[in-house]
Amino acid sequence: MSIVAIIPARGGSKRIPRKNIKLFHGQPMLAYSIRAAQNSGLFDRIVVSTDDEEIAAMARQLGAETPFVRPAELADDFSTTVDVIRHSVLALQQQGEPVDYACCIYATAPFVQPQYLQQGLQQLQAHPDKAYAFSVTTFPFPIQRAIRINAAGEIEAMHPEHRNTRSQDLEEAYHDAGQFYWARAQAWIERAVVFSSQSLAVILPRYLVQDIDTQEDWLRAEFMYDSLLASGTIC
């Protein structure tokens, strides 16, 4: 059985230029995902999918492989994660690697922990009828109480029927934690739908989750990392 980690890391990030190798607490951002994959002890190969030679060289220096170059049509702002991982799985298979399970680990996930990678694979292997297992976390506030600001600058309730519902009576909601996605190789190849009944949830505590798309996200992630490091929660 072959189990591979695939870390997508394109070179053309716009909102935070060179985000995938920008220094975060003294290390390239990419290093955290590679290290978590290494420390999990799960993977036969750790592969970085990139179109950028500087990122590829950094990945190899950090202990990952770059056995192929991601094609340009899968390295723009419209490329989907599923298509990028599908390409990687097919490329490895064409090179003679019989992939059984592939885990996509995002390159900008400094809080990803080996224990949750391990949990994801265990869950997927225990449920042969499922295609995916991926990281999720809870919303910190009831989504039924969400508001919008309309074109006139006025406040509107998105779910007015819940204006007076007690928060403890509202259903808890989850969102994608943006860290990792386990799947059987065939699920990637067939482009199986991720957000569906085919998937299992690996629930993370909110203090280990921070999407990093903007400069504000980056700053918040640094503050969080400082606190987690000081408390011994991560090392």
C-alpha cells in the first residue's frame, strides 16, 4: 500500500506575494506542512506540486520531493485543489507509484499537527464506503445570527427567523479548517465531491485554525503561533 502526501504550492500568490516560502517565525511557511507530514510517520513519499523552481528547490531542501512540474493551466487563480491533487496522483502513477491514499496538505498550514493527520487516515481506513476525511472546526458564533450590510449601508439579518432564538437552541455549524484532505486515490481521480456525505470530519480545536489569505490573516496567525508556542501547545 502506498500513502503519499501532496502539498500544493504554486508560485503566483497575489494577496501575500511568495506566501508559500515567506518566512513565518524564522522558517519558510512551506516547512511547517512538510515537517508535520514527516513527523506523522504516515507517508511513503512527501511530494510538493509546484510550477515554481524556487519553491521546488526549497521543498527539496526541506526534505520533500518534486518529481514533476505542475502545468501552467493548473497554477492560476482558478485552479481547484481537487484538479491539482488529481494531476499529482496521475503523474505519480504514470511514474510507477501505485498510490492508494493521498493526503493534500496545504502549504500555508503552520498549525497542522501530526496527530490529526494520523486521525484522518485512521477514520478513512475504518470507513471503506467513504471517499474523504478532512479537517473542520466550529464557527465561534452561531451562523444563524449572521448579518449583512446592504448597498445602502443598512444592517440586515441573514436569517431573520432566528432573531430571537436562544443561541443554545441553534444548531452548531462547522467550516473547512483549510489544513488537509485525505482521500483514496480513486476519489481524487474521479473528482469526487468533497463537501458531501462521502466525507468524514476530523474536528480541530479553533485555536489551531487560521486561514492565511491576507496580511491581516498572517499577522493573526503570528500572534496565535506565539501564544501556542509559549503555552507548549505546539513545538
